[in-house]
Amino acid sequence: MISPPPIEIIGGGLAGLSLGLALRRAGVPVTLHEAGTYPRHRVCGEFITGLDPSTIERLGLGPLLEDVLRHHEVAWFIHDQPPRIQQLPAAALGLSRFVLDARIARAFVAAGGDLQTGSRVTDLDPRPGRIFATGRRRGKPTWLGLKLHARHLELTRELELHLGADAYVGLAQIEGGAVNVCGLFRRQDVVGRGATLLPAYLRATGLDRLAARLDAAELDSSSCSAIAALDFDRHVEPSERLSLGDACAMIPPFTGNGMAMAFQSAELALDPLLAYAAGTATWSDTCDATQAALHGRFRLRLASADLLHPFLLQPRRQRWLAALSRARLIPFRPLYASLH
């Protein structure tokens, strides 16, 4: 019996880890290179929306998500207006990346995967059997993502979204009674470092009430994370490289859909890769089939998020959004459906 060809995955985020786990459980040899180590904190909203139970089952994630928190409502804070409460059509899942990534990494190794941590691959040429799950593409140094965990921070609902001047910030309950605070900000001269940087940005963007709430909370300085030069892709581009997760396309974080898209991209690549491993498809066929599936699944979602994004960031459009919200003219459910 001929052994299946080995698969090499560069990048150990959610897409790379979950795909590696599913391939190993199907008997495919997999080596995964990750520049960092586990566990580790990442700039992330840390709540998952739009993840189908079928995807969880296909990737074998069920046992790893058994204890996630389930969020059913989100409170939108638009300027000084009372919060608008949105009922989510399906529960969002709350779990930190610190816990989740490490769980999947352990499961991958237990399934026989070769996990190379602290391994930064410098040769990034595409080749048969090589998959790129290397995270976001670098963009212009316009936007900054900041994240930290806080305790003793009471929420209006399980999820909150606050709009500021060229900024928005999401709060989400995670495990252990903590709250993940994650924001996207237009870069500016702000004085602060570590746990003081995010509150300083809140004040600089007009979110003083939220900053005061953080001042009264217990901030976990070890969780502070930052990421610069963020860019958001409008669509999946054809490429000679097989790219998944944020390396394929990055959706604006207000959707809460980035983590789901990482898992979904792994699921969409699974059958073409299994065909390649079985010798019934060439690598070129595998790349074409995967890219066609990614484009079909994410095209409308990315376009919808791109259309909405300026209304959450630009002060003038935020005022329109606030007026529509007061008049209850924002079609939250159709918007949610288009993003998932």
C-alpha cells in the first residue's frame, strides 16, 4: 500500500491547527510549523459566530468546545445613545485563544501530528503539499488592534460593541469570569504601554465611559496584545498558493466571524486535500478546487462586511447609524444573515 504524500502547514492558528488535526485523523502525515509557542494570547474578539455544528463535527472540534460560553445578545453602544440590544439568531461561542489554540495543538500532537513550535519558515515558495495558514496579510500602517483581559468588569449583555471616533471596541465574556476587551483603532499619538495603552486609546477616541469602567476593573497585564498594519480583504483572490484563514481573506472583526471563517476554510480544504492524499487529484486540481470553494463560501460575506465597515468607524456615518438605530430601522437580522 502506497503511503499518502506528506502535508506541510505553515502557521499554527485556528485554520492550520484544525486542518492538521482533521488530516491526521484521516491518516495523512502532517508537519505544522508555528513561529510561536502555546499557550499564547492573540488580538482577537474571542467570540465565534456563524460556526455550523457540521463544521465542528467534520473537524473533530466537539470535545474541545464542550465548555464554551454561549452568548445570545449583543448591546450596541453608539455615541451617547442608550444601547440597542440585538438578539443573535444563533448563540455565539465564547472562549479565549489562549485556551483554544493550545487545546487544538495538544489534540493535533495526540493524533500523531508533527508540531514544530518556534519554527519560522523563511522559504515561502509554493510547492505541492504546502499550505499557508500564516495569518493576516500586512497592509498600510493605518489601523491598530489592541486586546486585553479584564476581571470584575460587569457587562450590559454577554457581548458589547462600542463605537468611537475612528474606532470600535468589542467586549465578550470568556472562561474563568474574565472579559475580553478588543478594539480596532486608527493609529495616532497616544501615550501608554502595556495595560494602559488600550484605555488611553479609548479616551483618545471618545470612549471615556468605557475607559472608566476599565479603570475600575482588574486588568491582566500578561494578556495585553497589539497588532499593527491591519488590512481587510474584500474578496478571495486566485493564487498559486493554497492559503487558508486570514492568509486567504481577513474579515473586519466586528462581525465576530473571523474565527468561524478560519475553521470553515479548513473544512473547505479538507476534501480536496484528502483526494490529493489518495492520489486521485493533482496538487493543481487541489488548489483550484479549494479556492473555488473558498470564493463561493465567503464572497458575499466579505462584500457585506466591507460595505458595513465604514459605518462603524467614520464619525459622520456613525451618526447616521445612531439615527437609524433610534428609529429602529437597522435590519440587524438580515445583516447578520449576510455576514454568516
